[in-house]
Amino acid sequence: MHRPILPQSQERLWYFAEANSYFPSTFANNMQVMKMCAAFAAIGSKVTLVVPRRLATSRAIKQLKLSLWDYYAVPSNFEIAWLPFPYPFSALQRSLHALAVAVYAITHRIRSAYTRSEWVALALTQLGISTVLELHHAYGGLDQILAARNASKKAFLGVVCISQSLADEMISLGFPADKVIVAPDGVDMHRFEPWLSKPEARVLLGLPLDTHIVCHAGHLYQGRGIETLLAAAAVLPETLFLFVGGNPEDIACYQRRASERFLNNVRFVGFVPNSKVPAYLYSADVLAMPYTHGTPTYRYMSPMKMFEYMAAGRAIVASDFPVLREVLRHEENALLYPPEDMTAFVNAIQRLGDDPSLAQRLGHQAWLDVKVYTWDRRAERILVLTGRRLESRPNT
């Protein structure tokens, strides 16, 4: 039985979002925050997520005609509180946000907190509030240096890193090794129920039944390999390349580039509610992750879509970065190819098309492997490790 971060009482776990968080939005970081709050609540914690309320927040929520829980496809098993956001967008934004959080914590008599903001963690631990910091990046800036120096405090329960590569970097910056926790991102397996066969998914989505489909799900940011996929589409005209997600500006840009190359085998679906994404993944023969060295986080990332791809049980073709090898294994649960090697990428897609049994084997193994990467298991691991440190603290 896990030992929670909180004592067995009515005390809450308060999750403080970062200063640059927008709710609602399509940003992956906000999705991850909502998933983790739901997971902490699912395994027994009482959770309140505190997020910045900007001027446009109320209007955006009304336009959704959905609750934030429905928008992010998570259960409404935790509360959401709003923190006024009067400070401007400036270099001081994060420190001002941390100050506002500190005032909020004092007025609400908060004792236990979780955050992805180094400045918030610094402010809360200075107040003696038991705090866990989760990090998804490494840059060695002032805020991470200050956080590392602050990590020796008893109130600092641990830093959660999404990959071993990131954990090693944090330790090199000065975080105590015994307070560094490796916890890759995860997936909600319930979202992938009921299971759909490829024909069922394609009929549901109006996609061709007899075409080889390569799917990319997620934003179309620079470094995500979208140009690689368009170049592959030019080489494989009989294959349909399906892009799910992306903001309107990026979609328009890549649609124009596809049109200039006369690519009739490329389809941009645009934004899809999180609850609808599994159907598109089920419809594919190949799920692509062609990350490049232009991806800012290629050394430390733990992509949520990797785990969603695995949960769909379809063959994955991904760039061979060391951080992805922490989860993916070449020829076992995915095909990995040298980043930016277009020929190798195309060959991997063709190989899977020519060998359906290989595609089925890789997809099935990925589906088996992902079962240890659920959000609930991730939350429990974090609570176990940080809870032990909380129990070792003297009562105050």
C-alpha cells in the first residue's frame, strides 16, 4: 500500500500551475497537468489545481460549452481554483506569479504542494510548505540553479524528472541525487476503450479502407519532423499521411507547402478533442514520431503521444534518440531510425507495409509495454517516494 504525500487527514494536495499556463488551451503541458491531478485524485488524494485566471479565461470557457474536465477528457475528481493574473508579460512574470502563489498559500494555510515552476517551489519551501517540483526541461538558468540550492531544505520533498537523461542533468546542476525521481509521462488506458480495429476506426472517421496510412498526432511545431513526413509523402504517393492536431497557422503553412509539391496524399485533420484522438490512432498502419535535433527538448523529452501510440497497439516509427530508447526498443516495440535520415525513415514505413506480421508484432508488444506507464501508476510512484520523506520530517 502506498504512503501518500499527505498525512491521513483532510489536508489537500495543492497543484500550482506555471505562470505561463493557459486554461483552456491545446498545449501539451496543460494536458499533462490535468492528467496528473486526476491521477493523484484517483489514488486517494484530495486535490485542488490552482491556475492563473487571465482576462480571456472566462470568455474562452464559455465559448467551449464544456467544462475543463470534459475538454481535457479527465474525470472531475479534483477541484480547480483560480488565481488572479494581474501581472504583465515580462521577465518578472514568473517571480511575481510565485509571490502571488505564496500569498495564496499563506491565506489558505496550505501545507503540501506540487508544481512545475521552479520559482513557485522556491517560494513555497521558503515558507516551510512540503513541496514537490516536476521538471520537463533543463537549461541551467537562474531559476534552476536557485531551485537546486533550495533542494537541500527539508520542505523540498523531491524533483520529478520525466526521463533518466533529465535526472542526470538535474543532479549535475546540484539537485541531491536522493531527491531526484524519474517518472516518464503516461497514458490513460481507459481512453482507448473500446478497442477499434483498423476497418472500424476508418469507417467511423470516413477514411479509405484499402490505403496504407501513416499518422502523426500532435502539434506541428518546428523540430517535430513535419517536413520529414511531407518529404516521405512525395516518395510514397500511395500512402496517406494523416496529421491530427496543430494550430490553424501551422496547418495553413504546411498545407501550402504540400500544395506546392502537389501532394494529394496528405490530409490535415486539425484540432481534435482529446477523447477523439484514439480513433485516429486506431485507424493507422504506422504511427510516426520523426523528431529532429531541432526539437528543443530532444535530449530530455518523454512525449505523451509516444505512450498514446503504444496504447493504440499500432506499429511505431521513431527517431533513434537515447531518451526515446528509455522506453522504445528497436525491432521489439518500435522501429527506430537515425534522426534526419529520410531514406531510413521511408524504408521503415515501407518495411512495415510489406510485412504486416512485423507491424502487428511491434504494435502488440508496445501495447503490452505501455501498461506500466499509466498516469495512476506514475502518481503512485511519486507519492510513495515523496511520502517517505514527508514522514521522516518532524512534526511542526
